[in-house]
Amino acid sequence: MIEIKAFIHRSRAASVVRALRKGGFTNMTAVDVKGMVKALDEKEQQYSTELGDRVITEVKLELVCEDDRLSEAADLIRANGKTDMEESGFIYVSKITAAIPI
């Protein structure tokens, strides 16, 4: 199994989640985070006194799936998370060595 962490613009999060759910991906969470992805416009930015820099509220999407579905999930995230910017966020992939039910 793998874990995908995607950092995307907040305005694209609903489209990405909808596409993933339609594609059969259900094991995911989404959290608002402060990040430094390039802002779409000035309204999206705010100054963080904690970080001492301009930030935006972006979404960190975490998705767990089987290894053989990585390309499919990444393609859905990229297609639905893309903005007009050259760089619309990032996708990181990690191997899960164990999954223990609670």
C-alpha cells in the first residue's frame, strides 16, 4: 500500500475529492494547512506572523491506496487540481509498511 499526500489550492479541493471518489478512492482525508504554494491572486494570500512570510490556506489531501492504483490516483489529482498556474501544488508518495486496524 501507499500513501499519497497532495498539497493543492483550496479552490480545487472539492473537484479533486469528487473525482477521486468517483474513481473508487475512499480512504482519504483533507485538512486545511498554511503553505507557500504560489498564490493564484493577492486575495488568496495573508501574512503569517508565526512564519514571517506570506502564506495561503491550501489543502493537504492524504489518500491511501494499493500500489497498482498510484498512477490512476495521481492522474486524477493532477487533472482536477490543476490551476492556470504553471505549478499548482505537489504530490508526494510514501510506502506504507503496515496498516493496523483500531
